[in-house]
Amino acid sequence: MPEKHINCRGMQCPGPIVTLFKEIKTLEPGDIITIEVTDFGFKKDINAWCKKTGNELLSLEEKDNVITAKIKKT
Amino acid sequence: MKNILVIGAVAAGTKAASKARRESMDVNVTVLTRDEYISYAGCGLPYYIGDVIKSKDELLVKTPEAFKKEFDIDVLTHHEAIDILPEAKKVVAKDLKTDKIKEFKYDKLILATGASPFVPPIKGVELNNIFTLRTVSEAIKIKQLINTGKVKNAVVVGGGFIGLEVAENLTERGIKTAVVELLDHVLPMYDKEMALLVQNELMEHGVDVITGEAVEAFEGDSDGNVKYAITPSKKIPADMVIMSVGVRPNTELAQKAGIELGDTRAIKVNHNMETNIEDIYAVGDCAENINLITGKPAWFPMGSTSNKTGRIAAINLFAENAERDELRGVLGTNVVKVFNMNAAKTGLTEREAVKEGFDVETVIVPADDRAHYYPGYKKIVTKLIADRKSHRVLGAQIVGEGVVDKPIDIIAAAITFGARVDDLAKLDLAYAPPFSSAMSSTITTANVWLNKVADKVKGISPIEAHEKLSDKNVMFIDIRAEEEYMVKTIPGAVNIPKGRLKKELKDTPKDREIILICNVGKNAYLAYLTLKHMGFEKAAILEGGINAYPYELQ
């Protein structure tokens, strides 16, 4: 299963969510995308985004001030 | 040798005693306290319960033995002062261990009798496992009960600093906790929209927050242990209750001796900490303060103020008139951590400023606490309160996951020196990416305030916006990208990304009331200028944007 990695560090809102939207459109269902973000507002946004778009949030981690979300396209 | 007598031995009392010793080696210094523990970090008690602080010994700053050895100060614990005899210059005290009555002569007397938790006469309040949290002894009892593992549910009555710190610490220990607050929001001393941001944080961490209601009764089991707290709308399970509705100054001893109380019912003192009776001083939580902004009596029972007043009184025991130290007033500056959220305040709230008759203008401005490209930066929301005519800074509140104590201290300093918002906007503040932004949150907030007062932009507060949600004549426009709008927006808002405003609003009547929404208010400001240019008369921005909006989003 292909995995894609995108770096959105340093991007302020709306950067990460807009980028994620664009990238996920290029993927096939079942593909996994990992996104790295330093904007802490993203933590809440990504949960809401996954619920609304139906994509699956596999993991959400915070380490060394970087938030990493792993999402499976459905 | 002269006798210096101090009553009370927590923050202000021990500060006064040790400072008195540093001022003079030629006096006897004696401290009386009814408690067992002295000189303890009272503000650390919630964290002791939460096991962030493991041992009570970590809270104890100095023991009576250390006071004797290091400063030659006699600290008599378990000694309760029961009478002051100003004519005879004597204090009568009872040794609580032997019940013996003793007399202590003084040349100078310092009252540091502190404050005690207020416990309202609620039905069932005498049941077991209902506590207040003010002393080390109380904290030990609470922690012991929690350590038995029998406390599954707890109720905290009162949503002030102690209440919220306790709620956090109980939650961290796996106890399902409810906070009941009589006002319509927690943190009663904050403005509502700022306090609600903290309230949301509590709820996100699983704390039940019940506002606008009082506990009417407690119900217990057959062993006399509390089981439920009853409010008009709820019956809340409670294996333990912490009463934190506030504290009252301990003034009984002073009153009996004819010492005057102030408007706030704390002991009235002048700037030198002197009471109305010669050679008797009052310091710390039992003493009244002056609000530096209004010049009126106020009462801020805070450790920070206590230590200062203790020191001032001690200096004045020995000082000639010209050398006397004084405290002109305080701002009630405070800061509190609630889970991942920090909240800080200085000076007047909007509510208080209006009541004092100022021509109040406020702004709410979210900003990053340091450079947005430096990992670890967090959001903070600043509310600035100032006078329209004089531009004098009156107060501020800052809430967020980021650093709030630095900016609130900047503003506290500014208010103390009588700054105008214009001064605040031009402060030369330390900047490098790991610490701050090139335009710090304080400076940005001051600039937004100046823009608003100069009528460059019209803003409406989150509370006003929330009240207008049901008004069909008001159009809420979320001007952010469609992707952001989809994640969360204000209920009922339509999405017109800012680039499309001109096209999509060209047929809208120019007298339509429009509220523009973005994340922080900056893009909405640009959109506002566009709309104004198009001829719209009743456009405004939502101050603080989605970031500072404390109500439900969809």
C-alpha cells in the first residue's frame, strides 16, 4: 500500500489542512498519508476533518513540538 | 531589647519576621501560630494532591528549628492568639497542646492572620469527606483519602483558581470530577468570553462544568460519608467534595482589639501597612489592599502581595519617617494553569472598568507566542481593556496554550507606570524566534486597539456575535478557504472566500448587517476594508475570529 509523507512544518493555518486536501485527492482509497505539522491548532482540526470527510485517522502523535498525523484515505 | 511579635506564620508572617531580623540584630522576634506547619507553599497544595509534588516536605519552606538556628527567631506553633491588649501592649495566647494561657509583650505587633475558606451553610456540609483546601493538614487528609482508591467521583464547589487547579489534579489522578460554579462561567474574576476558553479546556479533559447553579444540599450514606451533591438540575455522584467558593480575611482577633476594618472587611491599613492602632501592622491576606488603578479599597489575597506587605511592615518597624517603605497599590495580577491552557489577568476586567466609569474600549487578539516557524510555538488570545479618551491601559487577560505570564507581566508593568496603549505599541521587547515574534502579541494587540479606536475597523465581540446568531437580518460570512470552513465554522455562517467577496456580494443591499469571520481577525480586517470600499455600511469583523470564539462551532 503506497504511503505518502508531507511536511507542513512552519505552515500556519490554513496551510496544513489545505495542503492535506490537495494531496489526498491524488491518492487511491486505502493509501496512507503522513503529515507533519507545527501548528498546534491542527490537532483539533484534523479530528474534525477526518470525521467530516470520512477518512480514517490512524494515529496522532506529538513529539518534540511536532504533530504527526497518519491518515488512511477511504 | 525590644520585642517584635508576629501573629501568623505562612507567607506574610514569616517574611515579616525574617526581614525584621535582617533589619535589626538588637530585637527579639517571636512568631505565634495556631497551626502545626509554618512557612509552607500554600499555592502548591493542589499539586500535592495531584501527586505532582510527592511529599509534603517539599512544600515546607522552613521549619521552626531552622528559624531559630538561622535567624534567632522563636516560632511557637500550636499557639493561638486569643486577645490583643493594645493599652498594655500584650497578646494573650493559648498553647493548644497544654491549654495553658500565656502572655507575650510587644513593642511592635504584626498581624498576619491570613484568610480562611468560606463554607456556605449548605445542608449536609458537615458530612465526612467534604473538605476545604487551605492548609497542609487538610491537603494530607485529602491525599490520604484519594490514596485509598475509594474516590471515583469528586465534586469541586467553586470555579476559581483553587477549584480549577484541584479539578485538574483530581482528573489527572483518574477521578471523575465535576465543578459547580454559581456564576455563568468559571474564573469569576475574568471576563466571560475569556473564561469560557478555559471552561472549554476543562470540558475537553472530561471535567463536568455546571455553571449558574449552586449546590443546595449534600446527601450521605449511613456511615455519614458524602455520596451526592444536589443542584437544582443535577444529582452529582461525589465520594469527596472540595469546597472552594472563596476565602475571607481572618479579622476576628483584630476586631476584638478595636482595629478598624476597611470596606472589603479586611483590616484597613495605610500605604505603610499600619492599622489605626499605633505599633500594630497588618500584612498578607488579612490586610486590605488599594487598587492601583481606581485608588479604591480592594482585597487580593495573593501570595505575591503577601510577601511584599510582610517585607514593607518589617522595614517600617525600624524606619524613620523619610525611610519608610510603602505599597501604593496592587493590580490583582494573577496566572493559572488549567490542563494545557494558561490564563492570566492584570488590572480591571471590562465589567469592572465600565463600572468605574471609564470610556471603555476592548479588543480580543489571538497571536502566536513566538515565531510561527520555530517548533513549539502556541496560540495565545489577548484581551486588552483601555480608556478611549486617555488611551490609558486599564487591564488585560491572556488565555492560551502558549506563554501568558510574560505578556501579562509586561502589561502589569505598563499599567503600574501609567502607560497609554500608544506606549505599549512602541515597547522595545526582546525578540528571537525561540522566544517571541518580531511583532509580539502585546504590540499587535495594542495596534489593533488603536485601529479600532481610530475607527479603521469595526469589531464585535464573541459574546455579541453569539447573541446575533439567531438574528436572521445578520449575515455571517466565513471568508476563509473552503477547506477550513468545512472543518469548523460558526453555526449558520456562509462561506465566501475573501477573493470572491466582490463578485458574490455585488447584489447584496449595502445596509445589510454583515459579520466577517476568519481565524484571528486579520483577514477579516482586509475583507472589511473591501466591503467598506464597496459601500457596505454595517460590516464588522468577529474579534479574535474562530480562535477566540468560545461557543459551539460546527
